[in-house]
Amino acid sequence: MSWLLQHGSSPVQYRTIAEIARIPVSDMRKLSALPYSHRPALTLAVIQRSDGSWNGNMLGVPSPRAEHFEGVGTINAVRRLLEYGWEVDSPPMMQARRVLFRLLAEDDDPSFLYELAQKKPDQEMTRHGRTLLREAAAAALAQAGYEKDPRLRGAARRIVERLDTFLKSPLAQKPFTRSGNVHVLAVGASPPSWYTLVMLAFMPLFRSEHYDVMDRLYNYLSQPQPRQTPASMIGKRVVEEPQLVLGDPLPHRNAVDADVPAALAWLELAARMQFLRRNEGWMKLFDRFLDDRDNQGVWRPARHTVVMKSANPYVWPTIPLDSHAAGDERWADVTFRLALIGRWSGRPLNLF
């Protein structure tokens, strides 16, 4: 903890105190301004539009060549600010909240498709796009702490009902069918999306009310993942669905080495959903991360060529929080995540 407070960015320092040490809120008031001193967070906040959106889109992520946050979408911007430690009642969050809650509505209004809108609105593509944005908005609102809001709970219930129907069906084992020369998801196949998993990770009370579904979901996520990228036939179009999770995304060490940020993001999701301790393979991979710590508990990879940027767009809001860190500071993000995963998985922590 002392090392993180010395070398971590201000969001890492704040969240180390609040989420790792779990200092009571009443004692945190003196530190409440710490996340708002982080320059990248301020840069992200000030580019928000007056309508509460960022760049008029929802799911965009900055390109690898972007200097700041060019092209970022509203849902990813909100989740990034939450990762920076910003409160839900801060002005950018309050402005974005209305947009996100509107996306939860169970309708097929094409005017709320943002970057997914078609020049010539198609009913099936509109329905598909609205479903995707509904799940992504639910993930952001759950992470913001709106678990008890009836609008979010209603959307979550409908999402989980569709998921449970899929998990109980034979499609959970054989979700693909052949259409022409390609394999696509069968009609009625509703695998969990990354957004659905984020939503569930931040809704512990809701999960406890649907423990049977969560048990089926764990079994599904523990099975081998098919090699092909999931795609669906929407009308007459084949649409790739990279946001869908069809099995274990972290089956071995090679998957970790190929994308360290994505591996950490998955282990954190699994820990928050109380899945990590149940899965021997994921626990071994987590322990391998812990083996790379020095005597201060600081993560220092054996190979210093580790790349801390991920091509996975679903990881972008999470890690790294300080993408321009150098020297020892570049290991603060991972060290913090390992402590956070340990905390959520019930590991005993030696804070100092």
C-alpha cells in the first residue's frame, strides 16, 4: 500500500485507500478531491457535450494513435471516469445519466442508435443495435452504483431471463448453425455479452436473487471457448459479435501473455462475480501473477517487454489508468489490480 501511494497515479492512490484498505467514508473526506486532480480524467470530463454524450456515440474507443480521448463513446467514458474514482453525483455523471437511462427502454426507436444507426433504418438491425446498447448502458449504470434503481433492475431482469433461457437450452452447447458458407449463431442463441458480465459483476444483490442462473452461467463460462468469432445473421447480413463470450476466455498462460490487461480485467470480473475461487485454472493464473511480485508486493514481470495496452475494446475503460507512466510507475496499475482481485476473491491482504 505504501508503495502504491508513492508511485501510483492519483486514481490508484485514492482507490487503494478506499477499496483496498477500505478506510471508512467519514475518514475519506480529506481525500475526496484526489481523483479530480488527475489530468487525464479532467481532459476526459471537459470534452463531454452539452447533451451528456461524448462525441455523439456510445461504444467508441480512442484509436491506439490518439493522444487523448478522441473518438471515445459515452458508455466507455462514463466507465473510465468511474475507474478514475469519480463519484456518480459529479457533473459529467449527472449529465450522462439521463442518456444512459433512456437507452434502457425496451423499444426499437432508431433515433437512439447513435453510431449504430443505419442510413436506411432496418427493423432487425435496429432491434439488434438497441439490444446491444441496452446491455452496455446497463453495465455502466450498474458500475455507477444504481443497482437498486427499478429501471436498471427491470432491464437486468429481462437480460438475465433471455440469458437463462439460452443457458437451459441445447443451444448453450451447440450455438452455431450453418448459413451458406459461414457459421453463425442459431436463432434464439443469446450468449452472455461482456457488458452483461460487467452488469452482473456490479450487482451483488441482484446476483443473489438469481443464484441458480449464476451457477449455470459459471458452468457455461468454464467450458472451452470455440475458435471462431461469433457472428449472427441479422436480416440478410452477417454481423460479427465480438462482445459475446462463448466460454472460457482465459484457458491458459499463453492467453495471459498475449494480452495482460484483458487477462486482469477478466480475473477482476470473475472475482467480483465470486467465480474466481471456484475455478482452479483461473486461480493458478492469478497465482502466477502473484509470483511475479517482489518483496514489497510490487508486480514486476520477468519479461520487461510486457505491453500494457490492449487491442480488446472491452478492456479500455479499465486498465491501464495511467497509460503514459514510465519507470516503476508503470507497474502500479497491475499491482493495484492484483490487490483488488485479491480483495474481491477473499484473499487475506497484508496492506503494509
